[in-house]
Amino acid sequence: MHVTDFRKGCPPIYETASNDDPRPPAPPCLTLGDLGIGFPVVQAALSGYSDWPMRVIARRLGAPYTICEVMLDKFVLEVSRGSKVRRLLKVTDEEHPVGAQLMGSAPEDFGPAAAQLVAAGFDVIDINFGCPVKKVLGRCRGGFHLSQPPVALEIIARVREAVPDRIPVTVKMRRGIDDSEDSREKFFAILDGAFELGVAAVTVHGRTVLQRYVGPSRWEFLAEVKRHVGSRTVLGSGDLFSPQACLDMIRQTGVDGVTVARGAIGNPWIFSQATALARGEPLPDPPGLFKQREVIREHYRLAEETYGERRAGRLMRKFGIKYSRLHPDGVQVRDAFVQVRQTSDWQQVLEKWYAEDRAGVHPPAEPEIAGTPGGGESADAA
Ligand SMILES: Cc1cc2nc3c(=O)[nH]c(=O)nc-3n(C[C@H](O)[C@H](O)[C@H](O)COP(=O)(O)O)c2cc1C
């Protein structure tokens, strides 16, 4: 059965080249503890985005692993019978391996919440020490923990103790609260302590908490972290807007894998394109409009199944806007998706703008604005 298969070892990335094959060797397979992931380009946690429909689409189109949007520990525990928490805890067979991410303030709340996420079927528990949203920091959650290594390490210890040994625990960190030496020392204290406590991997976003999304992610810092931890597993994050950037980050920094965030919203093809590039093949053409239509339609269908017809229309608008970037008439299609209120509007956009199988375009390899889509990393899901 699927659920046990992927635990047997690392799934093959692709056929290994023979000696006279000029293609570059496959990048090393990514593993999280004993959990084999495979190709080391995975779907990041994205609050407001990486819900069940987005994760299923990403998996079907080649993401070897996905992470659910962040959840608040208290929310997982207290609203245990609400429909919102049931939607957030939804895991289906085809998704495995899939990670859940926890955020909170009090260490004692993390363990029970982590156990609940494992019971729901998640394969990995990721701990959020990165969220830079003001409200989150004000409540001593997310990125705030980078300022208090003892509390951060207690949280990790509580989670590690609360879940079975077979479940990898991972940590997501920004590169510090700010650019001070004190912040840097605290980052490394948490990093080293986390591995001592048995975390399987740490994901590092190369921006500081204060930086939020302004300015680039510092990839040199990722290289430094990887050198520092040696054979332990580090995943890199930040500014992965093209398949080539995913491979560049792995090659330039030595990290064991990368988590694609904004670059995967409305472009789930980024995972298979990165795989093709890693094989030494040319960048595949962007999907044509019929292929795009099929995926967009299916994404909508999954959203409708999850949220019901009334909410799906509104929720899917932000995805439609992102999908429009792959359309040759992107601006008009974006404007059409912005108007969507209900399922019939959505269908009309597809009928009007995806009626002919024209060639698609690659989305721009940079964010549209310095900030973030859809209001940015938020704690709404939490
Ligand atoms: C809208 C949005 C929501 C995010 N939500 C989460 C989250 O729930 N958990 C998390 O660890 N990081 C979250 N992030 C951070 C991303 O996973 C990633 O680290 C960051 O966007 C940098 O990567 P990028 O520059 O390639 O987008 C979020 C980012 C954005 C833009």
C-alpha cells in the first residue's frame, strides 16, 4: 500500500545514467530521517495556499513532498470538532508523504497538538520559527522564538517526545530576527540544539524576520549553514521563482533540498520542469492552454469538494490570478479571474480564455511586487 511503500526507502529520482550517458547524475535523493522523499525540490508551507487542493495538485504534477499551511497548536487542540480544523487536518492516500506545520507560544501546547496531527495522518511535523507577521510576533509565536533559544529548544523537545520515532520532526527558521550578531548567535544555538534533540532537517529561509519579504534571500547564509551542520539535512528557501533557481540553490549552497513557495502558486509544473533540468534536458515548454485548463479545472473541483461551492469561488480567485501568469494574454485573464464570485463565473473564464489550445508562457522569474501575494504569510489558517 502507498502509505507503507514510501517508507521503505528513497523512491528513485529517475533512471540513473549509464557510464557513457552525458547527462548529469541525478541530485542526491532527499530523506527526512528514515522517510525517503526523492527529488529534492518540494512544496513549501504557504499559509492561505498550501491547503489540501493545492497539495494534491502539486503532488500529481511532480512535487515529491508537500507541507500544509501552518496551524496554531491551540487551534488544533481546541477546535477539534469544527469543520475548519477538519478541513485543515484532511490528508488523503495519494498525498503521502505530507508534512504538517505547527506554530504556537507555550511549549506545553505543542506536544499534544503534534500528536493530533500524526493521528490525522501527517507523516512529518514541522515547527514554525519563521513567521514574521506582526500579530504573530506580538503573541510570541513563529519568528519570535528565534529570540529565545531555550524556549525554542523546549518546544522541539516536547514535539520530539510526543510523536513516534518513525515520524520525522523538522524545523523552519528564518536566518535570524535581524542582522545583529546576537541574532546570529541565537540562530546557531537553535540550529545546533535542534539537531542534538533529533530533528531530521531544518529549513532555512535566507531572510530575517524584520526583513519580511523586502530584499533578497541570502543564499550565502544557506551555504554557511550547510557547511556548519555537515551531513545533517538542510533545506533552503527564498527566491525560488523558476525551476533553474531551484537547481541553482542546491548547487550554489550545497543544501540537501529546496522548498518552493511563491514560485509554485499557480505554477505546479515547476516541480517536473526542475526534474527535467536536473536530468540535463532543456527547459520543457510551458503547458499549453488545454493542459492548463485541465489542471485549473481540477484544482477548482478539489476546492469545491473541500469548501463547498459558495466559498470555492472566492478562495480560488487568488489561484486563478496566479495561473493567469502562464497565459499569453495574462493581464486580461487575470482581470477576468479577479471578477470571479461563483462557479459559473469560473467556468466562463475557462470557456472564454482557454477555448483554444495555444502555447502557454513561463511566468516571470520574480515576484510581481516586493511583498507577498494575497496579503502574505499570515496566521489566518492558524
Ligand atoms: C503567502 C505566504 C504564506 C506563507 N506561509 C508560510 C507558512 O505557513 N509556513 C512557513 O513556514 N512559511 C510560510 N511562508 C514562507 C514560505 O514558505 C517561504 O519560506 C518564503 O516565501 C520564501 O520563499 P520564496 O521567496 O521562494 O517565496 C509563506 C510565504 C508566503 C508568501
